[in-house]
Amino acid sequence: MEIKRQRTNIIVSAIIIVIAAITWFFVIPSQIRVNSLWGSSSGVTGRTFPYFATGLIAMAALGELIQSAMAYTKLKRSGAKAEKKRIEWTSELRAVLIFALCIIYAVLFDRVGYIVSTLIVPPVMLFVMGSRKWYHYASVYAVGAAMYLIFVYLLQIRLP
């Protein structure tokens, strides 16, 4: 099973790197115009954060790709074989619900805007994941408010 997991990690990491490259070179330049509070001479624009996040994602995927490739090679040399294992959907229900909530968040984000969708969906996600501590919910709202302020006032990107 371990060799199959490493192979899957390699494939997923490669796909994430390709998506990050497409995002970096095509999506960000076509979707975010250069407009900043300080002017373009300072180097901080509306594209700064998306480039930073995309770069971090690509570097993490590259690290995972290298690590998984090394582990896969080691397992292949030792003669490990892949085992067959069936997915038990009842035990994966929580992950499926979180995925569905991500889709719901995207739809709500487009229909009712950032503020309403952020007030509704992230707390439901925390509840599904089993979090019952009040400060987890407070931190979700604090980060949501901080993101709103950063995008609207600092980066001057209008949120729906």
C-alpha cells in the first residue's frame, strides 16, 4: 500500500505544480489588474498576495514531489508491492461533507458575497470536523475580517 500511496503523491504533486504554473503565468495576470494603494513603484500590488500564495503552494508541492519520489525509489528497490484496498465511504463521510461545503462556499461567495458566505460556511466546516471550542470559531471570524480588510483597503480588490 505504501508504494501506491507514494505513486499517488507523485502524480498529485505534479498536477498541483502544473496548476500553480498555469495560475502564475495565465490566471493571475488575466484576472487581477495592477492597482495598488502605494503605486506600482513600491512593488506591492493586487497581484502580490496571489503570487506569494501560488509560489508557496508550488514550493510545497515540489517538496512533496521530491520526498515522494525518493520514498518511491527506495520502496521499489526493496521490492515492495502494492496492495489492493477498497475505500470505505462511511468512514470518509466527513471528508466528502467538507468537500461539499467548499463547493457550497464557492456558490454562496458568487451569489451572496464574501461576508455572508464567510459567516455561514466556515463555522459549519468546524462543526463537521468536530471542533466545539469557541475560540476556533472566533478565530475564523477574525481571519475572515482581516482578509476582507486586506483585500478591500490594502490591495484595493473588490470582493463580491
